[in-house]
Amino acid sequence: MLKQLSQLTTSQIQEQMKEMDSKVDLFRVCHTILSLAPTTAPRTASHSRKTKETEISARVVLDGSGSSNVSTGIGFLDHMLEALSKHSLIDITLKCKGDLQVDDHHTTEDCAIALGICVRKAVGDKVGITRYGSALAPLDEALSRVVVDISGRGNASVNLNLKREKVGDVSAEMLTHFFISFATSAGISLHVDVLKGENDHHKSESAFKATALALRHAVEIDERRKGTIPSTKETLSV
Ligand SMILES: [Mn+2]
């Protein structure tokens, strides 16, 4: 090598060094691209449905950044779902045109079902997930506790303890119904309890935020599971 180099002129050596530099750069670029490439498919799912009552399209990205684009026609529900996305880090896109001239029932229920279906599809066979999640979330004087199990079986126990008939433009009973419909279609056990609070807006929002925090933990991949299913039955399919 030294002998070969000694036979070259200074400009030839410089040219060879430039060529080597460009090869090293190319190697670095290839290495970076390979290290950034995802090793598994992104956990995302979509669902759309059109009936005489509602027309809905929904999409979730489980390993998202908490960005949302929500438009249900019900302002307070949008506010709650944006909070759900922000604090779960699950990206949510949800568009709904519902029969709000009737009331808020079909729109709220069908949005919950569509989001639940997306979550169920996105967690797939539940390989490697943490499965359980629990969280406390305050909002000023209000405090909520949520416990979730991504079991494949949908059920919910919900105590929002709201005093008013409506919060914003959604009825209190439909906020409760939202959690039940979501849990049923997502195939999760969901326990929502507002433990304290005076203001119904605060109580509702702390319940959605606690749900977000619990869900975030439950859907996350647990690296120590090394791709196994967190069940002694070795399956979490229904
Ligand atoms: Mn608020």
C-alpha cells in the first residue's frame, strides 16, 4: 500500500482520498437508513361506516405522538377526544356527520364504536403488549381513576358522578355511554371512576385524561415480553 502510494502524485493521492471519503459517507447513510427502519409494521387501523344515522371515518395510530384531527359536530366530544389523543399519544383522526337534529345519541355512540373498532384492530393479536394500565388524573378539584385490561373481552364500569344533565352540547348519560360503547367494541375491560370533583367539565375531562394515560401504558410494547402474549392461556383472542 505504501509502495503503491509512493508511486502516485500528490494530486492522485488526494483524488483517491476523496473517493474513499465518498464511499465512507455512502456507508454511513446506508447504515443510518437501516437502523431507522421499523422492525415491525406500524400499529394502525381505520374504520368507516355509513348508515342513515351517521357517516363516520376513523383512524388511529397506536404509536403516535398525540396528534388529532377530530370533528364530530359535538364540540365537547371533540374536546374530550383531543384530550384522549394528546395524553395517550395515540393519533386519532375522526370525522362524523351525524343526525344531530335528532339528538346527540347516534353520533356519540357511533364515534365510540368506530374508535373502539380501530383500537381492537390496531392491537391485533396483542403480542408483546403491556396489557394492563391504570392511572389517576386530576383536573383542578376533580380526580379520576381508570383501570384498563386489553383482554379481548369488552365490558365497562363507569361512574362519572355528573350533576348536570348536559356538559356543553353532550348529555351526561351519553358521556357514560361513550366509555361503555368504546370498551365493548375495543374488546377491553374499562373501569372509570370519578373519585372527587365539583365541576362537571372538570370531572369529565379528568376521566378522559385518566383513560388516555391508562391506555397509553396498556397498549405499549413491553420489551421484556420479547414478543410473547401476556396471558397464561397464551392467547388473548376471543
Ligand atoms: Mn376543558
